[in-house]
Amino acid sequence: MRRLSTAFVLLMLIGLVALGRSFSAATLEVPPLASDSLPHASPPAGMSLSMLPTGSMQSTAALAYRGGKFGDQRDFVMPVILVRHPRGNLLFDTGFGRTVDEQVKLQPKLMQLATTYQKGTPAADQLKAGGLKLTDLAGVVLTHSHWDHISGLDSLPGVPVWINAAEQAFIVDEPEKAAVLRSLGELNYKRYEFEGGPYLDFPSSHDVWGDGSIVLVPAPGHTPGSTVAFITLPSGKRYALLGDLVWQNEGIDLPAERPWLLRRVIGENDAQVRENIVRVAAIHKRFPEINMVPAHDARAAAMLPVFPAVEK
């Protein structure tokens, strides 16, 4: 019995050491980007971009990327990106909705205990105050279907929800992880495919309006159908909306993945996430003029004009 107890304690110590190391700094190797030029884009004159803040959560840099400090407190913002285009206005994610308090209760108990959040004004209410009707929206493009990215669908009835096949299957196959989305009932899903060719070393793409101004690429790993959106404005300014590929800028700047514990809680595919972090980091290194926008980094969100202000 004594031997078993000693072995158990030893295994526990080894596990704790390994867990601790998963929070230590560890950067990913970034190979050179194969693409040697920016993809062509012809954004129309009437195109613009705005950000709608809908709330925030509080956490620490240590939980966001390997090497972050536990004492470095961060606001994890919940922005919605509005891209207006003559062929159709799109929201990218929805942030917090009107029923966020009830939605949080659908999360696993551990997640509820770890979630501290501040509510802002839902995107639907901000749009209405700014004179934009729901009928003026061509859809909501989901970077992925986790609750904090789709909460605001509760106040966007009838608006098409743009989604790819892999993420739609995730919603069906993982009812607990998609509990908030499923609680919203029947949604007006609009499926799109990655039928286009490579884009900046991503293997395939979907050019939304056929002019290169809004291009979606598959970036699986955080969820199977996670997506990155590349936006090019008439001024020539470019953005990459990263969703939750990383949570903070350091995830791309270093680059670094999330600590092991967080990856397990989320249920990520580690290999896919690393592949896509490295791919985006290579793009960032080769083309620093593309502004990288992780969904929850307050510093990245602060670069964007707050609706109804626009950047063209």
C-alpha cells in the first residue's frame, strides 16, 4: 500500500510540474510565407468598417497565451465588426445579447464560476440607434459558434447566419458546447463553401462578394469550422479578423498557443490551432500592414472606429 501511495504522489507531482510548464513561455517556429504578394482586392467606394462594443470579461494574460503573467489583468472584449458593402452589410459575430445572463447559466458549472463579465449595449440596439435596420443586414458571419460570439443572435431575428459545413456539423454533434446557440431555436442558416483557391498560404477561400474585399478562409482547431476573415477597405487598409485563433495579440506576435489546461477545457485540436497560428504569424511577419484583430484583445479593438463612426 505504501508503494502505491508513493507512486500516486510521484505521478501527481509529475502532473503538477507538467501543468506548470504549460504556462511557461514557449514560442512557435514560423517558417517563411510562401505567398510573396498581397492578394488583389477591388473594394467599392461605399464600403466601410465599424466596431460595436457589447461587453467584456476579465481574465489574466497567463490564461491567454504561454508566457503570459498571472498578474497581468486583461479585459477580454466582446466586439462586433460591421462591414458595410454596396452588395450587402455583414456583421462578424454578435458579442453579448439581451439575454446574456440566462445564457451564462447554460454553461458548465466550472465555466459559470470562472466567468466574470460586464454587459454593454447589444449590437441590435446599437444598430437601431445608429439608423441601421435589421433588414439592412445581409447576414451574420460566425468566426465560430461559441456562446460569447453568438449571444447577440437572440436579438437579431430572421437575419441570415452565415456558416460553413464543418461548424454546422459541430453544432449538431456537440450539443453541450453549442448549448446557447441551440437554445435560440430555428435560425436562418446560410451555408457557404470554401470553393475558392489558396489565399495567403491558406489552402482554400471564399470570396464573399467576388471583389476580394471580404475573403473567408478556414482556420479549424478552436472549433472544427473556425474561420478567419480578411477585409480590404477602399483606402487600402487591411484587417484580419482572427476570431479565437488567439485571444490576445501576443498569440501572433510571439507567436504562442494557449496553455495546455485552457486547450483541454475548450477541447481544441492542438495541431490544427498551431498550424493556423504559425500561418497567420508568417502573414503578419511578411505583411505587417495587415492589422491583426483577435476577437478579445482590447488593444486591437481600440484601433477600430466605434459605430456609427466608420473607416473607409
